[in-house]
Amino acid sequence: MKTNSKGFTLIELLAVIVILAVIALIATPLIMGTITKAKKNSAVDSAYGYMKAVEQAIGEAQVDDPTGAFDIAGATATVSGSGSQAGNQVQIKFAGSTSVDKTLSVNYKGSEPENGGTLKYDANGRVTQGTLRIGGYTVTITDDKATVN
């Protein structure tokens, strides 16, 4: 009697499942690392966007100031706000000042920074140092360059 068996044996199916499991174990950390890296890069991009939006708000305030007394050199900008719109305002303290000298509205795209982030400016309006907390990551700014810690 002749038997004609078609299909895979249980051993062959188990071997394929084991191979797929090994591939999944190898690929999962790579994918998770990529996701984490993308989130960090997103925080950095949001920090750059926010820095540029603050620079634009400062520039508009300088243009609108008829006395020309709005000099940003040595000033510190602090993220302020309330509720879900924490980063929609920035408070400016000029060099040597202990009180808030000016509050500006900031319009930007991207994830908003949490309250308390700071940006310090030089005479040219560039960020010399600062820290912003965005999306659970702390973004440190030094000489207009942002890195994630």
C-alpha cells in the first residue's frame, strides 16, 4: 500500500516557530532603540522650534519698542504659562534684573516645553545656554546647539 502524505510535520513547524522567535528576539531591541532615538530627536527638534519662536517673539518686541530699550543681551527667558499651554508665554528678565521685565506670547509648532525651562541670550540674540524639558526629556542648549540628556 502506498501512502501519499502531504504537508509539514510537527517538527518542521516547531523549527519554523523557533526560528521566527529568535528573529523577533533580535529585532525587538533594535526597533525599541529606534523608537527611543526618534523620541529624543523629536524633543531636540521641538526645542529648536521653541528657541526660534522665542527669538521671533523677541524680535517682534524689539521692533515694536519705540524707545529701542529692549536689549536682549544677557537676558534670561523663562517658560511660563498655565494648564496645558505651558509654553505659550515666556518671561524675560534682563541682565542684573531680579524681577520679570517683559512677558511675551510665543507661537510655535511642536511639543511644548514644561514650565520652568530657561534660555539665556547673548547680544546677538543667540541662545548661549538653556534647559528645556520636552516630552519627558531634558534638552540642554549650549551655544545654540541642543542635546538630550
